[in-house]
Amino acid sequence: MQVSVIGASGYVGGDLLRLLLQHPKVQVGQATSESNAGKFVYAVHPNLRKLTALKFCSIQEIKPCDLLFVALPHGRFMHKFGPLTAMAPRLIDLSADFRLRESQDYVTWYGHEHADPEALRQFVYGVVELHREEIRQASYVSGAGCLATASLLGLMPLFRSGVVRNQEVFIEAKVGSSAAGNESSLSTHHPERSGAVRSFQPTGHRHTAEIIQELGFHGRPQVHFSATAVELVRGVLATAHLFLNQKLDEKDVWNIYRTTYAQEPFVRVVKERKGVYRYPEPKILAGSNFCDVGFEKDPHSDRVVVMAALDNLMKGAAGNGVQALNVMAGWDETTGLQFPGLHPI
Amino acid sequence: MQVSVIGASGYVGGDLLRLLLQHPKVQVGQATSESNAGKFVYAVHPNLRKLTALKFCSIQEIKPCDLLFVALPHGRFMHKFGPLTAMAPRLIDLSADFRLRESQDYVTWYGHEHADPEALRQFVYGVVELHREEIRQASYVSGAGCLATASLLGLMPLFRSGVVRNQEVFIEAKVGSSAAGNESSLSTHHPERSGAVRSFQPTGHRHTAEIIQELGFHGRPQVHFSATAVELVRGVLATAHLFLNQKLDEKDVWNIYRTTYAQEPFVRVVKERKGVYRYPEPKILAGSNFCDVGFEKDPHSDRVVVMAALDNLMKGAAGNGVQALNVMAGWDETTGLQFPGLHPI
Amino acid sequence: MQVSVIGASGYVGGDLLRLLLQHPKVQVGQATSESNAGKFVYAVHPNLRKLTALKFCSIQEIKPCDLLFVALPHGRFMHKFGPLTAMAPRLIDLSADFRLRESQDYVTWYGHEHADPEALRQFVYGVVELHREEIRQASYVSGAGCLATASLLGLMPLFRSGVVRNQEVFIEAKVGSSAAGNESSLSTHHPERSGAVRSFQPTGHRHTAEIIQELGFHGRPQVHFSATAVELVRGVLATAHLFLNQKLDEKDVWNIYRTTYAQEPFVRVVKERKGVYRYPEPKILAGSNFCDVGFEKDPHSDRVVVMAALDNLMKGAAGNGVQALNVMAGWDETTGLQFPGLHPI
Amino acid sequence: MQVSVIGASGYVGGDLLRLLLQHPKVQVGQATSESNAGKFVYAVHPNLRKLTALKFCSIQEIKPCDLLFVALPHGRFMHKFGPLTAMAPRLIDLSADFRLRESQDYVTWYGHEHADPEALRQFVYGVVELHREEIRQASYVSGAGCLATASLLGLMPLFRSGVVRNQEVFIEAKVGSSAAGNESSLSTHHPERSGAVRSFQPTGHRHTAEIIQELGFHGRPQVHFSATAVELVRGVLATAHLFLNQKLDEKDVWNIYRTTYAQEPFVRVVKERKGVYRYPEPKILAGSNFCDVGFEKDPHSDRVVVMAALDNLMKGAAGNGVQALNVMAGWDETTGLQFPGLHPI
């Protein structure tokens, strides 16, 4: 399958190229970058030295292919969707532009009108564990926010089972620096960002919209979200608090998770009695496509604390996109995604 | 004033020595450490090289002094309180042994009976901003947990004002590695701990007991606490979610904080519209005795997210102890505590 | 090919298991660990969760196989070599026990006699780029020190070409924390090790012996080595200074490197005029088997500064071992070693 | 004494303000910043919140004072020296503009002519340990490069004693990110800079010129310098190799260091047989004005490895400047500089 990548010079685009270049069923056609057109891909992504002699081209030069990945900054692709559909029958967008089903949500959470509201319903929300069958049939698949993906995979089993009191949850998401992209600024300047534990979005985080949208199994969820940047390049840990609406012990909750995820190749339920890695930990997921999910029931109350960890550039972006590609193409879902992560790292 | 330190080889003891050695009103008498007795203090605390020729002695050799600081590991001092009172008329304990007023709370949260329950009521809970007048009169002052101190200073203004719905709060505390002390183990081994975002205590954290105890202005609070270790040596950030029980806008909440803390030398209300450090950030507090406090009101709901940051060894332990000492002695509260922290760091 | 691993619970053993479990031509037989016998491998190496149900066994239970990897702490295998040869016709040792050809060197650099000096000459020094043909024929292959491997791959082209004045070189090696293994101690305790730039071996480093042994193309080299621990988990950067004994410009030196390494799958010559990654950088090599090599000629003198970077657990240990295995087995040298490293990380 | 700071918004300017605001003998007059004129100083330096209500002004508004500190980016002050002398009888420049005595050295090492070569000889090179008496008398004092200061304090005792073979030394300097200033770029963007071990200047580093200039006790030294950026915000470790030209054992070398530095308040000779901090380590110097110096003699040769560590913003810049101020003013040299650094950090 011939696959090209629009917007390949960012961090998500780079990880996508890395995965696609080593994917046994894929041939990478083109990789676009307006500011780097003509340069070798490895000049921007130095880990790809000796792997490829591909050069970036302009989006103007894009040619027809079997599937297009789009990894443009948010807000760009919504203006190009129509024309680009002429280039490929199938398309996976990793930006936020087609994640939300309701165009009004873009006004509420992103602060602007959506440029192509009609197209929104042509996209399937691209978390395979939530929409595998629709993705299998889809022409157009959206990406998902990295914090949203962790939160959703952590919370979906409980929300779908209907055991969450008032459909209400408090989420504190911790995230590494690569999630903010490759544009430097004072806030990402190493002396300022190193060692940070920084409340960059205590309220109003855009990923809240996706979480609300996708957890509505039993009515509209109440999602109270905050996001904190921590010292880490790759990685997300979402910590969520909710109350059970019925008496369940730890084992009951465990069964809900096990039932939900037993067959999932990229979700591991992590909950150990001892050891260093008793709960999900993003540290050991760098480069892997796993989302690790765990929980602890508060012995003093009906509270359950849910934890979910992933690599924001992998299961939170590029890896998740390749997983969706595998599903769309009918290949083994783990093709090209077997790297398990490093320990120690 | 002649001051000695029991348990001076740990991280809290070391920071205490650093502060006391440079305190203009204090003379350091003795510093005990059983495992290091006879060694120079700077052999264990290398930052004190050239500052002092003091050697550690055994607790058996302790002599009378004006005030004793105790920085033993939790669970030790409760067995020694009686005898040690003979050594000094005043005493500040930085362990958890005399923080809780109800001996039953030690059973519930620490898992063991208290060895000296009668003595509990002789201690004042040592957060100056909460108990300044009692500390001024006190003979015996306890320390406070680092996560509890951050949580309490962040939340006290709202709880005391009676604006918190159901007296309920969700706290996610992030903490650096020094808070776990100087005993090495696999979980603190650098390859395992570096870059961690680790849920070490999703429920059941002991500091919860202090927070419940100290926020009961309008009935028993419901405190839902979790703690996550992050990549940082010194520092705590507590992020708390609560709902207002009345219509208040950002400015109203701001006024509550300003009123509460306007005269406090070590609490800064941090809430900026722009810049890198808009909210409390532990990174720039290393070595300082400040607790920075901020908040954001959710425009989508009545939720307020409160953030509080401090250096766990300073305002979270040793610095807070010296502040209490200053109050007890009637000195300017900031004596010996003026170091403002570094930027960048 | 059936392969077992002796000493599989350490960091090198863990990375070896990760590589072998995903190696398309290898079946992992047994993995030994005395302290973890009976436990699941993933209990110690959490990145292997969901990849394997293998359990550790004791070395007493080891069964015959096609090739044995040995990853015991230094000084152990030299006492077991004889008996273990009965278990497999081929063996790759990743400890230091059989790296040096002269038993006297163990006395000089390791401070003890070698337990099996006769066996030393049965081993080939296991850096494929130096001894490919001998390794192809070998039954027994040793590992190589991580700092030695970086130094050797950086310096070999110049030493072999005979352009190094007095065969003399000054090497300053920077190394991450995982190189010291998985035993915790105060020096590896996170609050002490985090942010360190620590001269742990200014002189007398054991890897010096290997470098002297392997660079003797034109007489005994004079190697002045020092080693500094830096904040990093995986990674080595060796920075070496030497003088040319003849007039060569940058392009001449470049040609020596290009000629030497043009066909090497795991050595990249990295020397760019601009960009962030102009020279070898261990950061982007975590998990990869590349050794990146670069240099700069001092315009003020005949000095050349050579830089070489690698991941100490991969090209510096386990990855290099699998590369040797591939050579011994006649497989494509890159089999199971294609992971290129992450950017950013 | 009334002191103003030109160029107060950078990292050096910020640390200078911090020190001067708490200096008991100094009153801070003005602090200039063209891009921040009119803003509160604490808006740029958040650690100064609650310490000062000072606002930045433009250099155009500068008024006469007793002493001017200049902390402009390199290359600016040389164009302003004449006019600014009218503003204060004494002046300390922390840039590189007046460090070198020979204007030709600016061409060789900085790549441009010096704008005011006549003025060069009016400045004293501002390392107090090298030029205390001249600084006491001086009107104009230059700063010193952070890597140069570490190298010089580490090497001066041996060069001055005449025991260095061929006056030749190899220096590998490791440095944190704050040394490059507060301008963000891709190379300082956190995902790229975090965990770096980056050879940013293998040859040709500008500080080489200062080291050559200041070590010429017995003829022109041969200084072979390279610089590597490591994961650290504040801190420098210079590791230097040289050979002795006579038989000296460790104790002889120790005596040279002790004799040189016994009376120096800010140099500590650090060389321990055991413990974590056996040698100089920048980690524990953050915020302190110490330069720690140590060495190890190679038992295999006449080589001595010298190590010197400091905080690049303190003893490597602002702290060193305040030390010079204290000398110029006849105050105790340690006034305002007593912060000893933190452990752990």
C-alpha cells in the first residue's frame, strides 16, 4: 500500500514516518513539509539517518496514493479536506480538526467556527478500542487527543458498564513536553521547562470535549479535567477519580477491566501488589503503542482512582494512527507496532 | 539560643542544620545520628563543607539546650518524647508522630497504635499560617506533612470562608524524590525513578488525615486524595478540585485569597494572565520557604481548581520548622529564611 | 535456534530477553536468575508484559541449547565457563570476564587474578566491526565494555590508518546511570544521582585495558581515560582528543571514516554543518544498536576531537551481543536490531 | 552604595538582582531592559515576587550611581563603554567584551574586531582569586567566562607552580543549559535539549582565549578545549588532563592546592576517599558561589586529572561579580554570598 504523509516535519509526522518506513506492508510515497521542502527527512528527524533517503516535498506536489496521513497543526486540515480527498480514497487525520461530531463544540472548546462542518460526520473517531468496526469500514478516520485517549481507555470500561455515580469524573492529566509540538518558545526553553510541574490548563482543556463525547454511554458525562506538564519528553499519565454507584469490591472492578480488555492487543491492565511498576507508568512506554490501565479502590469510600498511561506520540498519536491503518487495511492490528518499550529508560 | 537536632543525618535534618548554622539568632549545639556518630556533618551533607566543623554524636550524648528539633523517621520519636522533654523546655518535631490530635487516627492511617496518646494534645500542629498564636505560646510543636501543608495552604481560605460545596475536595499531589527520604531502594534507583510519573499512593495516603483534621471549619471535610511521584528532587504541587456552594466569580475568589494571605510573609498568591509562571510552580521554590498558591475558576461550571506549590524540605519540613521556631522565640518570622529560590534552575 | 540466557534479571539480561523474544530466528529457551527463580520475567522487566509468559529458573536447571548468552555480574562467569560449555556449543558472554587476552591485565585493571586464564584465548573480543571474520568462526565470543566500544569505534579508523601522533589519546567518557547495573545504593539514589555530573573514575577505569588491547595496530597505544556520570539513563558519549602525525584536513579525515564505515550497518558517521544533532548524541540512540561517530579538526592545531555515542545497553551490551549472534549464525546482521531510536525522547 | 544593573532581564542579570536586592550594603537603583521596560522585575524573574516592586527601565533613563553592573549580551557593551563611564565611577561588566587584553584575540576567537580596543587595558580580569589586589584598586572589572573560571581555578595552582609538562592541558567542560542564555531556539527546546549530551563546541570555544591568557605563568600554555552540553540547568564541570614535569605524588599535589586555596572563601578542595561526593560536583553548587576543585593522579602514569565545578550563573557570572564588588568596596568578600547550596537537589 502506497501511503503519503502531509505535515511530516513535526513530532507526530516524524514518528509516523519512522513507523511507516519500517511497516512491512506499506511503502512511503511522499512526505510534505513547506518549510523543509527539498531537505532530507533525516535532516529534521535524525533518528532516521541511514534508514531513508526520502526528501520532503511541498503539499503542492502531492500525488495520488492509497492512503493519506495528515499531521498538520490543528486548524489547517479543515480547510484542505475537500481537495485532499481527491488524492486518496482513504485518509487518517491526526489533528483535532475532525474529532468532534458537533461543530458547535469547536466554538465552545476551540474558540472558532469549524470551516467544514458537513465533513465532520464523514469521520470516525479514531480510537480503535472504541470504534473498531466503524474504522474497519471507514474512509476517513480522525485522530484522538493524547490526553483524551489515555482518559478514555482508562474510563470507558466503567462508564460503559454503568457503574459511575452521576456519570461524573475528575481527571488530572500529566504530560511530557513533546505533546506541545516542535515550536520553541520561552515556556519550552530548557532552563524554564526542565523540572517543571506546571499547571498549563487547570480548566478548559480542549480534550475535555472528546472525553465527554465518547463517554456518553448512559447520558452526558460530567468531566472535570485539568492538565499539568511534568518533566518528561514522551508520556501521559491520566489520574481520574470517580465514585461507584453500587457496591463493588476491587475484584468486581478488576473483572470489568479484564472483560473489556482481555482481547485488546494494545491495552494492558496493570495492577500489582508489589514491585516498582505496580500501576501504569508512562516512563516504560516510550516508543510503544501500549496504553496501560490500572485502578485502586479507596478502602475509605466508594471512590475509584483510575490511572492510564501511554506515549503521547505513539498510542496518543502516530502509533494509534498506524493501528487504525492496520484495521482499515485488514492487517494484523499490531503490524509495525511491536516495539514494547524499554526498561530501564 | 542553643538549639540541637535529633536525627540530623536525613534530608530534613540536613536542611535544618543548613538553616540553623546560618541563623543569626541560633547556635547549633549538637546533631545526632546513630549511624554517623563521630563523622563530620559535612561528610553526609556535602553542601556544608567549609561551613561547619560539627560532628554527629549519638542521641545518648545529648545535652540540655534551649530548644530541640527532632527529625527522626516516623514512629521513633513517639517512644522517646518523655525522656527528651528533660533536655529542653521547647521542642519541635518534624516527624508525623504528634501531628494528629486523635490517637485513633494513627490506627486508621498509620496502621499502628500511638505509643504515647496522652502526649498528643500537648502538641500544636505546626503550620504557622493556621496556628500562629498557639505556636507562639507552645512548648511542643509538631511538623506537618509536605503534601498536607501544600494542600492546606491552598484550600484553607476557601474552607474557612465556607464556600466549598459539601466540604468536599479532590486532591492530586505531585511530589519529588527527596520526600521519600535518603534510604535507597529499587524504586528510588536512578534508572527506575528518573522520568517517573508514578502513582505511589492513589488512595490511603497518610497526609489525608492531617488535611481532614485541619480543614474542619464547617464540619468534617471529605478529602479524596491521591499522590503521584514525578521527576523532581525537591518540590510538591497539589492540584485540588472543588465546587463553590454559591455564585462567586474569579474576583470574589481572588479576594478571599488576598484577604487571607496579604500579611503572610511566606504565602504568595500566584495567578497571572501571561508568562511562563502563571501559576504556582515548585521548580522555582527549591530552597525557599514560600508556599505559592493559585486557582482557576472553570468557566464551564462552579468548579475551582486550586494549586499550591512548595519545597517539601523547606516549607514542607525544615523551613517550616524554623519559621515555627522564629514564632516561638518572638523573632521576625523570616529570620534565616530569606533565600527566595533560584530562576532558572 | 534455541537460545538461553544466564543472568537474565539484570539490565543487560532484560534487554537481551527483549531482543531475543522478538528475534525472528530465535526461540528463547530459559532465562536464569537465582533471586527471581519462579517469578515471571515480566515481574522484573515490566516492558515485557503481554509479550511473554516465561519464568525465571535457577542456573541449576539449565538445559542444553544451541547458544548460551551469559549476562552475569563481572567475576562470576570465569568460575563457571567449563561446566557451561557442556550446555551449548556456542556461547556469548556479556561480562568483562573474557574480554582481555592477557590474564595479567585482570590483575592490573580488575585487581584480582583470572580464575581461568587458559580459557581467555578461546574467546574473540566481541565487537563485530573489529573482528567480524573471527566472530563468524568463533564458538566463544566475549562482550565489550560500553565505554570501550564507543571509544574503539570512534578511534579505530584513525589508529588503524596510522595517523595518530605517538599512538596517544585522551578520552573523556560520559555515561548514564543504567551502566552501573540494577543494584541500588546511596550513589544511585535518585535525589543524589539526578542531575549529577560526577567524576566517578577520573583514572584507572577498567575499560582502558580493552581500548589499549584493541587499538594496538601500530604499537602500544597510550590511552588517558576518564569517566563521568551524567544525567541520563541509557547512553554513552566518548569525547577523545588526539593529534595527527601528518597534515590532514577535515576532508581527509572524513575519508578515513567513510572508507572504514561505509558498509557497516550499525555505524553512522555524523558530522553536520547545522542543525541540533550535528554530532553524535546518545539521546536519540536509546533502544537502537547504532554507534554514531563524528569528529572535528581543531583549526588552531593538529588536534582532532572524536566523538562516539551509543546506548550502553544496546550497542554497548545486549544489542552488540545479538549482532554477534547474527554474525555467528550467518543471518543478516541487522536481524532483530532494526529499531532506529526515537526522536524526540 | 547605589548600584544599577544594565541588561537585567537575562539570566545573569536576574541572578545579579537577586543577590543585590538581598545584599546588606547595597541599594539597587535601576534595572534596565529594553524589551521589558515598564514591567515589574518579578514578571521576568518570578523568584523575586514579593521581594521587590522594582520595574525595568530603558537604558536611556539610566541615572548616575556608585557602581554599574553590565550584563548585556556579548558584543553590545563595547559600543557603550565610553558613555556609560559618565554614569558611575566604577563598573563591572559581566559580558565577554573586556575580558581579553589583546584586541587581536577578539578577531581570532570572536570573529570580529573589538570596537574599543583602547579601553581593554582599563579592565582587570575579574576572577578575584587571580587578581584580588588589582580588583581592589580597579575602576573597571570584567567578568570571566563560566567555563574559563572553572578551568582556571582548577588549573592555576599547578600552572603557577610550574609543574605542568609543556604547559599543556586537555580540558573537557560539561555545562548546563542556562549558560546559553534565555533566548529559546530549537536546540534549547525541551524535547530536544532534555537528556542531551551534546558536543556543541568540540574545538574553537571562545573561553579558550581567557584560559590561555590567564595561565601564562611560565610561557604560553597549550590549551586543548572542548565543551559538551549536559542535562542540567545550572552547573559546570571542567575535567582537565595534564602531565607533571617532575615526580610528585598525590600528597605533593594536594599540598599545592591546599597552599593556594587555604584562605580562599569560595574555593574548596574536594577530594574524598569515599562517599557519593568524592570530587567536585556542580549539582550541589546551584545558587552557591563556591568553586569546588579536586584532582586525581593516575597511578599508571604522570597524568593528573583535575576537576572543577561551579554554578555558571553564580561563581561563573553574577556571584563572581558580587564578589568582585565586595573586594572593590572593601567589604567582607562573602557579603551577600553566603548561600551554601542545597543537598539534595
